[in-house]
Amino acid sequence: MQDLPVLILQSLVSAKEQDSPGLAKKFKVDEQKIVGAIKSVEALGDVVNTQIYQVKSWKLTGEGEEVVQSGSHEARLFNLVPAGDGGIEQAKLMGLCGKWGKIGFSKAMSAGWIIIDKSQGSPVVKRKVGEITDNLKQDLQKIKENQSELVDEKLKVDYKKRKLVEEVNEKHYKITPGANFTTSITKAPTELTPEMLSSGAWKTTSLKPYNLEALGVETGGGCLHPLLKVRTEYRQIFLEMGFSEMPANNFVESSFWNFDALFQPQQHPARDAHDTFFISDPATSDKFPADYMERVKKVHSEGGFGSQGYNYNWKIEEASKNLLRTHTTAVSARMLYRTAQAPKFVPQKLFSIDRVFRNETLDATHLAEFHQIEGVVADYNITLGHCIGVINTFFTKLGIQKLRFKPAYNPYTEPSMEIFSYHEGLQKWVEIGNSGMFRPEMLLPMGLPDGVNVIGFGLSLERPTMIKYKIDNIRDLVGHKVNLDMVKKNPLCRIDKSGTGEERRLEVVSKRWARIESRLQCLQKHIQAMGLSTTGSVSYGAAEEKLKDVVIKVHPDKPLYSLGLLVPALKKRFQLALSTHCHSSVKQPGPLMLNEDSVGRSSADLKVAVIYSNVQRSTLVVGSSEIQGEENILRYFSRLMDGVTAPGLYDTLDDNFIAQVDTLLDRLTDTSKHNISTLIPGILNKNRFLAGNHLTLADVLAYSLCKQNNVTNASIQAWSKKVETSLAN
């Protein structure tokens, strides 16, 4: 067969207009090959004129094909109900139906085909009509036979919601002869050759023009994973504090160093196969000091050093089992034993940041392997106060000031403390690590001198990394599903480290004044709230009533059009009462007014008060908690509406889809890097909505931002109509 571009040009001699589907059928090739050939002819100049047109069609999904074969869900369910007055128990009927029973039952009930009789206790389903016509099956048969024009448009939209059909938009090309039409193709040279230069032919040769706007090939190169970036910062802090790094590259340990040397009994649940990965080859190890092993055995089975021990029969077989270390404290035990064997004790400050392994159930916050950060200090006469001081210094250098300590239990530390920090984003105290003083039963068998105490603390590396890079699912940070593009493009890790000395003193004083000012502002706002001027139809009766509401503070220049868009969906879930108010700090309210109180505030189960106020970011207040940012307010209402919209806007989506939506929300809220009027059309170039062909919170937020910025782009207006229609339905 001749080249397709030549054949296409020759076909235009007899017929002055051709299209890509017709050419594909004529030359018996795939239409995409025809499109590629048309593109190559386009590159010749004005040889041909091309025009793109779209053809919309409908096709059946896999579930739709099943309906054509076996009948609609509602018809199949109706046929399972026996004729007559006997009927069938509802539970038994649903068991016969399987996974399609719920939708079939709902549709059959709404069609008036069946009824439920509860007069005899357990519900019995009976036929309400004698015969039915399966219109759904007939309609899907027409769509399958390319007769979709015979099916009502509203029905097709309904079938699409039921995921029985899907709309397909196909792009085709029309091609006509151009001003310089010819049937012969001469390809322009793409580069100069020595022959052209020597003969002078380059002067008359028409070279293929350079596309200076084409993107170059992305250069390859290594990149650091976010974990490594955060690890480097933590390592630097330890070094600044005078710590030395322990060799922690020994992933496989014996149970002796991992458990027994730490005074952890052999019957402890952590030593079970459900919690620990044991090694099968080699299964055991005997490389530990015999005299030290005997002292460990004695303190476990008989006691010693002021302890009564555990009083059980300590077995070398258990201690010899090899495993993947469950914590880096096994490394600390080795290093402390090595320190004890020195002729003269030298105080030690040691740290390690490395991988550990536990037989965990995998979920969004747990993996079977993760990193542990550990710090150990050994010296004479150090106390729990020193432990708290070292931990405070470490976290102060991380920029974390608010710390609390809670008593806890660990087999190898006494006393033990859990470390908590106040998370400003979550507005609550969260556990960030563990700490304590190593027990004498662990230290004295090693041979450490009397009076030497050891303090230690540990935390994970993954949790602060996830917080730093705003990653919700640990499987998006580590594992086989990690997006390599995220690894390449994530920013540098910059931790706002606090200084020491005079800088720290000034910082403490500054924060103290900030807290005082914050309290004064809260009091002032509370007093002003008593006299709010309402612009809606509802007036508050008392301050206590206001505190029961969901209150949203909004700047008049940034009205929450997104909330107005979600109101119809919220009404499907709640008895809703809305009101809009204007704070005395602003002259007039914004353009969005939400004043609906049809159910009455006393009977409403969700009361939302929008207050136009002089705030930097939109803020939602629930009780004593605050949620800042329009994107996070949308996430909050999405959780409230869970199950109302089908499929959901955010929480009910799968993990990969949620990750896409989160990325879009971040891009939309970071207005310093883009222009809304250019960003959205670029995303919509290939999609019906921002995250594909499904309406999500990204569309709701983008819609609000477009309204705020008065964007009048034609493509955005068309997309906005789709957003409004989808939410209304």
C-alpha cells in the first residue's frame, strides 16, 4: 500500500471533501492512523484545510450489557416475587438477588410494582401488579443497536447516573483541498548536510522550520525522597546538640539484642509472630557475649540489682531467634554494652535514624516498615529532668514549643513518658514520641558503673514528613504506589529552627505577648458578637444560642459561593437553617446572602451562620475548634453530606482519586502561582470536570473562585453550568 498521506491527497482529487471515518473505512485502517497521516499533510503548509468536529454517542457499560442479557434489576427482582397473596420474605428475596438487589428493590418500589406487608411481623414482599413491561431493557437494546435517538434524553441521563450507559465524544477530521493543493509530497530536509554546504544548495533548499516552542526532553537525574530531606534536617539538629551517630545498618538482629538485652520478657506479646517478622534462613544466631548472656538470663529468671525479675525459665532458644529489628533500641543496647566494656567510662550522646520492621496491618497511617528516630544520653547522675530538658531542646530546635509529657509504660524504661505536641492545624494535642530512663535491670548487667543513668527518646520520621509535605496517606509517601513525579518535584525541607540564648528569650517573650493579645481579641470579638447587626431575616436571641451554631467568618471580598452551591445537597441531608450577618468591622456585607429558615431554627438539625467580617482567610468555627481556608471548609461539609451525592464529592472516592482532588485543591488555593482564568481552561482541555468526568470538591472550589474573580471566559461559563446542574440533580 502507498503512503497514507499520498492516498489521502489522491482521494481529494475526485471528492473535494473527505472525513477521517470515511477514509479509515475506505483504506481499511484504524482511524488514528488516518488522523496521523492528516497531521503530517497539515505540516506541508496550505496543501489541505482541516476541520475538527465532534460526534456524541452512547454506549453500554458492562452492567448495561448485563441488563440487555438478563433484564433490568427491578424486572428481575419482580420476577422473583411469587404471584398471588403469599409473597416472599424480604430478607430471603434480597439473599436471592445478590449485589443488585438493593437498586432493584428501590426501583421496583418507586415504579409501583411491589409492596411490603408488615402485618405478620417480618416484612413480606408481594406483587402489586400482575404484569410489567421492562422498558429499561428495551431502551438499552436500542442504544446497543445505535438507535439512541429513539430513547428520551432524560432517560439516557438517568441511565447514565445508574452507570448503565456512558456518553462518548468522538473527535473526527474533515479535510478539503487547500490553496497549494498537490498530490505529490516532497519532504523538506530537517538539517544541513556537508553536501549542501559544499555545493551551495543550502541557499535554495527549503528546510523544515524549527518549532522553537516545543518542550525539550526532560533531563534525567537523581532526586532525594522527602524522607531523606527531613532525615537530613533531623540529623543536623542532633549533630548541633553534640550527638554522635550510631551505626544502624544491621536490619537483622537476634532476639537477644532486640528483646532480652532490653529486659523484655520472652512471653511478651511483641515477640509473637503476629507482631514481629522472624527470619527463616538463618533462623538462629549465637553471636553474643557468653558472660553478658548469663547475667541477662539471671536478671530475667531470678532477678538482681534490686529487682525480682520475671521469675520464669529463660531459654536460649528464644533469645537465639533471628528477626527483622522492631526498633533501633537494639542498636542502642549494642552501643551501651560496648561503652560498658571500655576501661574508663566516657559519657555518651548517641542518635540513630534508620529503618525498623513490624508486622502491622497496612492502612493510611501504618506500614510494615518505617523509620525510627532515637536519641540516647548516658552520664553520671542524670535524671528525668535532664530527659525532659534534652527533649525540649531538641523539639525547640525543630520549632515546636508546645510540649506535654504523659506517664506511660515501657518494658525497658522506668519512668516512661509519652511526648505530646499541640497541632495547630488539627487544633488538638497529638502524640509525637516516647521517652524514659533505661531500667537498672537493663544497664547494670552490661557492666555500666553505678551512678550512670541513661535517658532515651524516640519518634517516627514518616509522621513529621507527612505533616511537612501535606500527605494524608502514608502509602503515597512510601511503597510501590508512590508517584515518582512527587518525589522529583517536592520542595526542599525547610524547618523553622529556633535559636538559642538571646534569640530564644526574645522569641519566648514575643510569643507570650502574642498569646495575651490573642486572648484580648477573643474577648473583644465575643463582646462585639453580642451586638451583631443582622442583614438576614433572623436575629439572635442570646450569645449562648450563637455558640451552638456552625459559624463561618468570611471577608466581603471573598464570599463563599461554594457554600451557596452546596445548599441543595445539604438540604437533602439536614433540616437546614441559614442566616447571613454583617460584623461591625466591615461597612457592608458581601454579595452572597444565605437567608433560609423555612424549617425554623428550633427544629433545624444544622444551623449555619455566615458572618461577613474583616478576616484574612475564611474560617469555620464549631464549638472551640476552627477550620481555616475555603478548601478545608468544603472538606468539612463534604463529610457532613457523606452518602447524599452519588458518587460523592470527596470522602467516598477511592484513594487515587482523592489524591488527584487534593492536588487540584492545593493548586487552586495557591493563587500566587497562577491565574484562575488561565488555569481552569487548561485543566478542562481534556476533561468534563477538573478531575476527569466526575464532579468533585475541586470543581466546587474553582466555581467559587471564578465567581469571586468575575471570570467571564466562555469555556468556564459552560463548565460552570455543568457544575450547577450536576449539584442540583
